[in-house]
Amino acid sequence: MNKIILNIKNLRKVFIHNNRKVEVLKNLNFSLKKGELIALTGPSGSGKSTLLHLISLMEKPTSGKIFFSDKNLNELNDKEVENIRKFKISLIFQNNNLISDLNVIENVMLPLLIRKESYKQSFEKSKKILSQVNLSNRLDFFPSDLSGGEQQRVAIARSLIAETDIILADEPTGNLDFKTSKEIFDYFIKLKKMKKTILFATHNRELANKADYKLSIINGNIKRVNGKK
Ligand SMILES: Nc1ncnc2c1ncn2[C@@H]1O[C@H](COP(=O)(O)OP(=O)(O)O)[C@@H](O)[C@H]1O
Ligand SMILES: [Mg+2]
């Protein structure tokens, strides 16, 4: 039985821009189950990043509710928010947000060190995941010495290593070549097998079609489009 892990009710987000209201998300209702791999699609500016920011608690909804395993995410105290971010929900950003003073492996180890896993174990885990994104020969490079695609792969490795229950990704393969994109996607499939839930925004039609199904944002509403099954 597939269990619902995220439940979204009447979610609405309005931005005020130059004194004008921009209603980006009108009234979203959907749920995600454990072990689902879902593509989030929609034209540029349709609200994909906004939705991912709301789920990852980076922004607050104008109205509506987000439940994570029956917990209302809008009613958490600071400690609970911190806990959700460390262990439950992670976001791979569109721009990679690496720390420039840390080298590749240090950047990847960070989420584990923050939650107090041992240095040795964090190092070994990071090495392994970096080999899966083909960066074994870049462990001691600094972000500024990497190509854009390499930086993005480090960022992906850093988010994946936390192995949170829900992994959100904002166009994670946007600036990667097809072969690397496919490798990242294969890694998502591995996470799915581990019963993780992955929601990834993408413009890549081929990858979107390989998801379990697509959620498409059009005119502030969300529509489920059935995928491969
Ligand atoms: N902080 C903000 N203030 C005002 N408008 C915003 C803000 N963030 C996003 N928007 C607007 O919301 C709409 C959706 O943006 P976004 O979620 O980034 O779309 P997508 O990721 O699908 O390209 C855009 O029209 C954008 O201009
Ligand atoms: Mg976006």
C-alpha cells in the first residue's frame, strides 16, 4: 500500500509586485505518495519554483495548507522546521548554491556534519555519491574551478546524500548534457526504490515522460497527467 506523504489543500500564492497582485498559484489540491517519482512541468513563469519553495518551507503560502505525514507544515515551531529541513524534505536549487570556501567533498559532507554524523562516515558516504555523479577525480577542487555542469552535479550529490523522505529538485538537469542528465535521473530511480518521494521540475520532455506521472501547472492550477504506467 502506498502511503500519502504530502498532502496539499487549497494552496494559494500571491505575490505583490509594483503594487499589483500576481496570483501565481490559485488553488492547488494534490497529494504525493511514498516512493513516487513525479515530474513537475509547466511553462516558464508558471510557478514551479514557487511551489517547490512552499513545500520546502522557504516561503509561506498566502493561504491553504501543506501536510507532511499528517503534520501541518504551516504550524511548526523553529525547531520542527529545522528538523524537517535536515531529515525530511530537501531541495536541489536551480542555481547550485555551493559554498565557495569548501572543496567538492566538503560541500557534499556538509548536510551530514550538520546533523552530527561522524567525519569518517560522512567522508566515505560523500566519496561514494560523488563517484555516482562521476566526480571522483574532483574531490579536492573548489567550486570556482569546476564547469557549470560539474557544479550542478556537486549540488545534486549534496542534496541526495541527506536521503530525506522527500527530494525536491528545481530543474536539476537544466544545464547538464544528456548523458549526465540521464545519470542523475537513474539516481532518482534508485531513490524511488528506497521509497523516497521525488518531485522534480523539468523542461526535459524525455525525462518527464519517464516519471510515474506528471503534475503540470497551467494558469495557476495543477493537472495530473498520467505517465508511463
Ligand atoms: N518574490 C517574487 N515577487 C514577485 N513575483 C514573483 C516572485 N517570485 C516569483 N514571482 C513571479 O511568479 C511567477 C512564477 O515564478 P516561478 O515560480 O519562478 O516560475 P517557474 O519556476 O515555473 O518558471 C513569475 O511570474 C514570477 O515573476
Ligand atoms: Mg523555476
